[in-house]
Amino acid sequence: MQKRIVKYIICLAVVLLTFMQANAFAQEEDIEVFVNGVQQTFDVAPKIIADRTFVPFRKIFEALDATVEWQADTRTVIGTKGDTVISLQIDSVNATVNKVAKTIDAPPTIENGRTLVPLRFISESLGLTVSWNGDTRIITIVGGEKSARTTGTLKYDTGVVKYEGQLLNGIPDGTGKEFYDSGKLWYEGAFLGGNWHGYGKFYYESGEIYYDGMVKLNALNGVGKIYYENGALLYDGEWANDQYNGVGKLYSDIGKLYYEGSFVNDLMDGFGKLYDEDGTVLFTGQFKNDLPAE
């Protein structure tokens, strides 16, 4: 009895450790920023400080069509767009917008030789709309002269409709559908900057559903289900970078549960259970590279 309790405690600890590692991995993913559908690149990665995202000041001001001035003697950043002038000082929570005093949650800072400023404060001060998706760690900024959201279609060279739905400056962005060059539905769901991004569904060209779940920048990421072409469920669980990563369940092509537990890069890896077709548990414990480790 005592041995069984000890074994149970060990198994529980392994499961908790696997969960914490997966959660830590998710938290370490880079933050990505889109401005009017265009992904931005930074020489210093965006960083969260006091629950606010900070980015290199020159790059973000220029992406928002603002001019930039750096006053070295007072360590002050000044951004100007049209009639709007924003002033921030390094290590100070006091800022001004058109000479009106503002208090920000965390001060601008210098990291790896680059001055980082609060992204939302800058964007909203310039009249733009900012959205944060905590699941995908993506920030979208929309507005300004370069923002033109419409609804329409895009076509292949053959004239067959390739896409129909929301567009931002002529790029799929919002809700829409993408089609095979045969005209059959390929994907329906959310788009960002021309990428599949958010909740969506993919289909085989035969019309059967292929995937139902979350997508991040053209890769299966988050929680989702994938199916055999015969309609049977193949996998139900967590994804990262188009692969089974995290906790999930794997099924045979006749719908029988084959494995449930931890996955790493499409392989059974970590704590899990292996089943026979009749539902009998064949193995419970640690797996490594798709095989029982014990």
C-alpha cells in the first residue's frame, strides 16, 4: 500500500513538473508586433515591464509614421506626428503629450544600448488602436493614414477566388476564407497581416475537416483537434509550431484512444498512458522518443 502511494505521488509530481515546464516555455515566447497588418522587427526584443510592453523607441515611432528626436543632455525622447508631440524621459514616469502632463505605469529604460518605451502609451497617444492577445503574445496596432480596412476578394492568376473576407490595405486581416486553386474551401477563420492567425478550421480538398483550433502566424499553436480524412479524430490537445507539444490524446484511424499524456515535437515524451484497442491500459509511466522509458 505504501509503495503504491509513493508511486502515485511521484507520478503526480512528474505531471505537475511537465505542466510547469510547458507553461514556462509559453511565457518565454517572443512578443510580436503588427502595425496595420505589417509585422515589425526589432534589434532588441519587446519586453514586458510592470505589465506593459516596451519596444525600441526609434523603430516604433518610425513604424507609426512619427519623427524622432533624442536629447542626450536630458535623456529625453521626443516623437512628433502631425500636431501631436510626445515627450518621455529615461527613468521617469512623467511624460507629456502636447505639453499636457501624463503619468505612465513604468518609465522608459535603456537595455543593450537601446532606449525602450511603452508601446501602448505611444500608440494610443497618436490616436491608434492597440490590441493584446495573451495566448499568442501578439500585439496589433491599427489606425492612421495607412489603415484602410475593407471587405473583398483576392484571386489566383486563373481567376479562381483565393480569398474572401476582411482586408487591411489589401491584405487578409480579420475574418475570412481561403480556398484551394480548385475553388474548394481550405481555411476559414481569423487572419492577421496575411497570415492564418487566431481560431480557425482547415479542410481537406475533399471537404472533410482537417484541423479545428488555434493558429499562430501560419502554424498550429495552442489547443486544437486534427482529423483523419475519413473524419475520425487523430489528435486532441496542445500544439506548438505545427507539432504536438504539451498534453494531448492520440487516436487510431478507427477512433480508438491510443495514447494520452505529454508530447514533445510530435513524439510521446514525458508522463502518459498507452492503450490497447479494447481500452486496456498497456503502460502507464514515462515515455521518451515515442517509447516507454521504463
